[in-house]
Amino acid sequence: MMLPTFTLTPLLELAARFCIDIVAVLVLVFGMYYRRHHDKELVTAASLFNTFVFAVLTILSSVEFSVAAGFGLFAILALFTLRSEQITKIEITYFFGSVAIAVICSVHGTQIPFVAATVAFVLVGAYVLDHPRILRSVDGIKITLDKIDAHALCDQGKMRADLARRLGVEVMFYRIISFDYVNDLARIDVYYRKS
């Protein structure tokens, strides 16, 4: 089945693609990620990165520049951005989703209805696969402890029990992000189930 072709002026096509991109990012990072995971920093980073990727790829796709070179460029940029701080798998997935939406919307050669349908499928997939009812049993939180426990690395069971006592929840898993021995601080991701 062939989709009907639409002829738009370049400026109107750019505006339509940008509108699809912005609406999709609002739904993905504000409507889904922020409401479920409450991380303002990643929401801002993913939204802005999406806008920047859209702009650069729009320019690159309108001149003689290979798509492979464009992806290589953004892989390098993503490494600079993401290597500055350790982020979780959920965070990197949503971040990649915002970049993927920008790529889908900005690369020329596809019709606007096809772009809109592809973005809609991406959003539906993200909504369903990260829905709280599917994974409702375990939540996560980032905490900072004002004292580095001696058993944090050597006795995971004891550390998990200590975190459970402090937080009043059943700690399923924890991951140490960093130790600061100068200030005696520990940053930890804690995954828990409410009792």
C-alpha cells in the first residue's frame, strides 16, 4: 500500500517535522520519563540534546553528507555527554529515545505521515514497555549517605540490610555510584520494594 505523497515547501516541511519532534519529545521525556522517574536533570539534557540533534541532522541531510558520517558524529557527541557522569540503563534508554526521535524527524527522504506514524509507534512502545503496572514491584532512588559504611563493598547482605533499616523498605539491589573519602560521602542507587 502506497502512502499518499504530500508536497510542502521546504520551510513548511521543516516546521511540520519540528512540530512532530517537539510533541514527541514532550510526550517521551515529560509525559513518560519525568512522571515515572522524576529526574529533572535528564529531562533537560534529553530535550535539549534532541533539539540540537534535530537541527544538525536537518542541515546535514540537506547537503552532501553521508548518514554514516552523521551517526558517527553524534556517537562521539553522545560519548562526551554521557561519560561525564554514570547514568542508569533507564536514563540512557530515554536519552537514546530522544535522539532517535530527532533522527527520525530530521532525516529527509521520508514523507511526513510516515515520520509521524513511526514516531507514534516509538512512543506507544515506550509507554507500554516502561509502564509502572508492568514493573510496579520495584522502584529506585538515588541516595547520598553521610558516612561510608565499612561493609559497603565486602558484605552486600549486611549493606542491603542496613539500607533497608534506614529506608524502611525491602532493598532488592543497590549499586554504589561513588565514594568521596574526603567528605565521607557515598552515593548509591537503591532498588526497593515497599513493604
